[in-house]
Amino acid sequence: MLTAITTPLALLTSFVKVLRTGRYRNCALAPFLLGAVSFVAFFALLWMNADGLAVYLPRLQIAWLPQWLTAWFLALGSWLGYFFTLFICSVLATLCSLLLTMFLASLFYEKVVERALSDRGLLATVPHSERPAVWRSLIHGLIEDVKKSVFIGFFLCLLFAAGFIPILTPLVFLLGIYLVGFDIVDLPLRLSGQPFRRRWSSARRHWPDVMMLGLCFSVLLFIPLATLLFLPAGYLVAIDRVVGKKREAS
């Protein structure tokens, strides 16, 4: 119960800290600005090509509604069509901008997480002479990403299958929230040098924090660009509540 209160407060506190700290702010805001520009561009493109969408709603034959309600819908058809078009364009523009930005934003977010880990003494420093070759690091990172993708993909397949069983709907909802939270916790754990199995084990031991982070960002998904704005703060919360606790326990 306490985690349900402290995690959102920690998220807001970390968000203010990101904005006030120059080492974090520049890298944290770059994906948001890119997302904002791409959102406006996608929205304008969709809006200019949605001329006929607003006229579809008044033509619908809503036979299963009462006659008076059908007449009311048709009378407000132009307004409903306008807001329907606005809603559809906003949703599609948000999805397109997120897909484009998240692909390019990972480099900026890794810089923020590395600096936050370094500031807290949680980033392992390796002498330059002992660092592995670049190609070895790339292969190791690729293998870790494949492990994570296969593992998460397995759970997504289970979620998809369980979605057709009504009694399992709450479980699907909770597991989906957990996977969102794990995706946030995973990056700081990976950059602190932990393999995937230990990262999953660490997230499982701190499941209340992971669940609350997942819930917060699941809600933020419904607000355009809010995820990009708060994601660096989410990484800071993950560092303080999962990575830091794990280091203290060891």
C-alpha cells in the first residue's frame, strides 16, 4: 500500500530533478522534442488526408438504437464526425511518433541512465586496457537483447491467448502492467552489468515497485508524448528502488 503512494511521488520528484539537472536534462528532453515534432508532422499529414472521414458518421444506419436516439446521433453527426476524426488522427499520430522516437531515443536514454548510475556509484568502472573489443560488446548486447525479446515475446503470446478467456482477463491486465514496469527497470539493470536472468530475478524480488512503475506508465500512454517526457524520471526511480536496493543487499 505504501508503494502505491511513494512510487508516483518518487516519479514526480525524479521528473523535477531531471529538469533541474543539466547532466540529465539535455539528453532527457531531446527524445521529447523529437516526439513533439514528429507528432505534429504525423497529425498534420493525417488531418490533411482525412477529408472524407468526418462525413461517414451521419451516414451510419444505427438500427439497433431507439428511433429518438438515432435521430439525436444524426442531428449531431457533423460534430461527432469532427471529434471522431480528431480522436483518430491524435491516436494514430501518437502511435507513429512513439514508434519513430523510441527507436532513436534509446541512445539518449542510455546516456541519462549511465550518468545517473555513475552519480550514485552504481556503474562499474573498467580500466580502458581491460575493456572488451567493440565487436565483442556489440555481440554481447545483441545476445542479451535476443534473450529479452524471446522471453517477453513468450509472455506476450500467453497474454494474447489468455485474452480470449474471460476469467483470465484480470491476470492479463496485471501481467501486462508488470511487463511495462519490467521494461523500465531492465535498462538500468542491464547497464549496471547484470545478465538477463539476474535482471528478471531482481525485478521479481521488487515486484511492488515494478508493478507501480508499470501502472504509472500504462496510464501515461493515454496522454500524448507524456511517456517520452516522464520516461527518464522512471529510470531514475528504477535506479533508486531496484538497482540501489540490490547493491545494498549484496
